[in-house]
Amino acid sequence: MCGRYVLELDTQGMLHSYAIGSDPAFDWEAVFSIAPRTKAPVVREHYDEDSGEVQRTLELARWGFKPGWAKEKGPRPINARFETAHTNGMFRAGFASSRAVVPMSGYYEWVEMDDGKQPYFVHADGGELLHAAGLTTAEQNSDGEWDVSFTIITREARDAAGDVHDRMPAFLGDELMGEWLAPGKLEKDEREHLHGVLGEVSEKIAASLVTQPVDRAVNNVRTLDRNDSGLIAPVELS
């Protein structure tokens, strides 16, 4: 699964990475512990009604998928299983027409040890930005504005990630990003095709990831400093 992740880039870094023009309304600094129910950047595409062209945007969304029809006290899934994301009743509409990229530098997983949980940071070997496949949904609030929420698609772990957990985010390569973000509703056969390509690409990317143990300060989300880069520094285990 993916229960906490890291995004080292600031606003300008993400705008550059995703070829998005300047956005004075968007503000983000590097965060080394992004937790469920908090807001984080997502990349989406939509048709601009005035120009008729596709626009790519960077916006903040809340991590925890909440469709408009869901009850207020209902579940807010932070992950969607890759195996069923394109067919599952909760996520099918999102897979068909509300796909997004969730930028991350890496994510945390934990291994149960005799003396407690040991956190590990899973990331690209060269420190490259990772593009997690996400799904979004939106509902209108009492002020008439749209609240966007998202979930991260996870798949069976491979290679390094599988050393610490049996699930991991499904990552997109640069060549798949355009197809994944393309606006418009996918029909059943198109969903199945995209699902298959995501499976192939994400498995290849999984093979390039590395895992390193990090300080147990990561464990306590209430006391850690989420802007502290030391959270992802490697440590030696005794």
C-alpha cells in the first residue's frame, strides 16, 4: 500500500516537471511526510471551454477518495487496488474520466521488528521524480466551490519495494503520462487497454526502485517536522 509519501519539489519544480505555465495561486514547499486526509498536489488535464484546447493544471486535493454520493462518515480510501480499479464500483467512474498524476519523490513502508516498527523510504535509484497513477473525484461544498479528493492506485510490489511490503503505488512513465491524463470518458475496451498498459509500465518502473531504512522519527506523524529533509536520510540498522 501507500500510506505516507514524500514530495521534495516546490511549486516551480513541479510546474517545470509537468510543463505547466506559471500559476500564482498555487503554493507548495518540499514536504517529507504527506499523510492521509491532508492536501497534496495532483496533476490533471481538462478541456478549456473558451479555447477548446487541453489544459494541464496543478492543484491541491485531499488524500482520501470521497465521491459525491458517499455518506459523510463513510470510508475515504487512500488507495485503489490496481487489479480492480477500472471495474470497481467506487473507482470505475474515476478511472474512466478523472485520472490524475500524484507527484512523489518516494514513499514510506514499515517492517515490524522485535523492538517496534522500522520505517523504510522507497524511491528511484537516481532520485528522479515519480508519477503515481491516481484517481480523483469532486463534490461541491456549501460555498459553491469544488473540493477535489484523490486516491493512489497500488499494485503488487516488485523487486526492492517487495522487500518491505507486498503492495506499492503503480507508477507511470513519461511516455504514458499523456494518455493517462487525457480528458474525456473512456469506454469499457479503452479502460481495459489503459489498465493493461499501466500494469506493464508500472512493473518496469518498480524494478528500478531502491529501499533504505530511515530514522524512526518518521513513525510519529504528530511530532515529526514534515519539512525536515532528515526524515529520508538513510540510517544503519544494528
